[in-house]
Amino acid sequence: MATQSPAELVKADQDHLIHSLHHPMDHSEPLIFVKGRGAVITDVQGHEYLDGLSGLWNTNVGHGRAELAQVAEAQMKELAYYSTYAGMSNIPAITLADRLISLAYKNMQAVFFTCGGAEANESAFKTARFYWKAKGKPDKVKIIARHEAYHGVTLQAMSATGIPPYWKMFEPRVPGFLHVQPPHAYRFQGAKPGETVGQAAARELEEAIVREGPDTVAAFIAEPIVGGGGVLVPPDDYFPRIREICTRHQVLFIADEVITGFCRTGHWFALTHWGVEPDLVSFAKGVTSGYLPLGGIMVSREIKDAMDSVPPESRWMHAYTYSGHPTCCAVGLKNIEIMERERLWEGLKQTFGSHSHAGDIRGGKGLLAAVELVADRGTKAAFPADQKVGPRIQAEMVKRGVVTRTRGESVFLAPPLIVTEAQVDRLVSVTRDAVKAVLGV
């Protein structure tokens, strides 16, 4: 394939490769990347682009880190793979699990590895149900998630994801999943007089638990900062109330840290910004900076004790062939070593600045930001859908050498953590130029 021309590669791609979120309308002129170094990626025609989204929120240590390739090669030469079903293990998996527990919330006790974030959330949902059955409460099976959340698109994860276009062609969804509003300060509806958005969103969760019946609700799942749904940073009074509500109603709190983990927000894990500990953590993406597929869940001591105390016939019958894959875990260990050595939790701050169509500028936690553009700042009115403002801005950014994603009229900015200040300046400048090219201002 390497000897094929760019046109031949495009044709083969269109004929034989199904893409995520696949439709040929969006893939008539694909970018085919062949190299990455630092925060820059290069396509098959030699054009260079600033990576404005860290691949897919995950290439935290940047592209082209030779030491990650070297550690993968070394591990493959010794033991590329073996199963970690009960009774078997390997040193990289043991060591990485131990290292993750040392970095995570103080109440975390143990790790189960998956291949990615959707599998991690599937594992979290099943573990929540297992826990309550082990505790003699088998009716606690429902999961409460949030509108605009993204938790993956396997069937259970899709049912938790709060973005309707992901459901349309795959329904019916799994029963027992329901949604409440996130604490979206710019768009929240229904706050009572004198109530903050954080208080109102937390109240909505409690009302849903009470309405459904606490004895039927297994868990609440939330991204500390909503990622693909718009980079929604919660107010400071939100998560402490969420933790208190979950504890009082005996509902497990699952933190989906697939995007926010591993220094993306300036901390190893994001709920530490608010001094809150979850009961389960799902992770992926930044754990290997995307160099190999790896994800997983971390569980609290109480959940691990429940898993260890049931009789053998009631064991945690959950598994993946590649759980604890030794090569992936070895890369994860080296990736964490790089983050610690280079202090990548420190990050940089960036801002889009004032603009007549910048309705909401979200960020302030590490290298994770978004700009929501609106037709009218006073009314918060969105642009008509047929104008396709977001996709047009994304296309203009590509023309100017920056690759990122948009959703609706929100432009996402999440470059690798090794990005330079000059590259951040360029990222912001190109965003402004692309907006001007589309909106005229």
C-alpha cells in the first residue's frame, strides 16, 4: 500500500475502510496521515498540520515519542501477549495497576483493564449492578447519565451517551438508562430563583433518583468536564453536591475520566479540582497517549471487597481477551513516566478572546477548551443548521494547517500537552481566521 499514489490510497480507503461516524459525504477528500512529531502531523502529500485535538483527545505526550515504540518492541520480544484470566497474570499489568492506584483518588483499590473507553464504561455499568446484587439489592440496576454526555457507542455506553444522533439508527436503547441536565451555565433551563446552575443541576439528579426510587438506581455517571458534548466545565458547587446526593441515596458515582484523566485538565484526574472522590473511575485515551489501545476501570476498596467476598458461583463473570495486555501496559507505564518527568500536568492556558459571535468560551482547566459561536450573543440564538457553520469553520482551519473537531457551532481545542506557547498562539489565531472566513467578522 505504501507504493500507491495518494489518489489510489483515497480510492482504496473509500472502497474498503469503514470509518467512525461513517458516511461517504464526509469522506470525499480524506486526510491520510503518515507521520507525527510533537504537536504536528503530516499527511501523505507532505502537508503539515497542527494537531488541535491531540488525535482524539488522547495523544497527551505528543506524536513520535521513540521511547514508547522502544518499550513496546522490548516487551513484544519478551512476552507480547498472554491472558490475564483468573489464575494468570503478567508483570506490566501488575505494575501499571499498582502505579495507577498510587496516582488516583485515595479511595481507589484495584484496576480492571480494557481496550478503550466504551469497554471501560460497559465494565463500570456491569460492576455497579454486580455490587448491588452482592449487597442484596438486586433491583438497583438503573443508570442515570446526563444530556450532552459522551460515554462511548457500544450498546450500553450508547444508551448512557446523551447525544441523540448517536441513538437514531441503532435504537431501541438498553432499558434502564435515563438522563438529567448537565450544569451547563450557558444553556441550563429550570433553575429556581436564588439557585445556582450547579445547585439546580444537582437538584435535578436528586429528583430523578427519588422519582425512579433509590432502590432501583445503581449509579450516576458523569464526565468531570463534558468533552465531546461541548467541553462543559461545571461550577465549583456542583460535584460536592453530587457526591453528597449519591452517598445519601446509596447510588454509586462513576467518574468517566476517559478524556479528563492523565493530566489533560492540569491534574492527574479531574475530580480533584473539586475535592471529590468517585466510587468507580473509567479511563482510556491518555493512559497510553494513544500509542496502543488501553482503557479500564478503577474501583473503590468497598467495591473490591464485594468482588472478593462473594462465593465462587457468584463471581464477577466479566472479561476481555486483551485485558491486561502486557505490551499495552508496558507502554502505559512508560507514558506515565514521561508525564511525570516532563511535568505535563502543568499545561498552558489559552483564550479565544472577545468576538461578536463568541457566545460561550469554555475551559480554564489544563488544555481543554471550546468556543461556542452563536448568531446572536444577546439571545444566545444558534445559527440555522443549514448554514453548517461548524463544519465550514473546521474546513477553513484545515486549509490553514490545523486539524480539530467541531460539534454544532462549538470549536474544540485540546492540543497535546507538549504543545509550545507559539503553537497555542497559532491555534488560536487560525481559529479566529477561520471564523472570520465563514462569518465575515
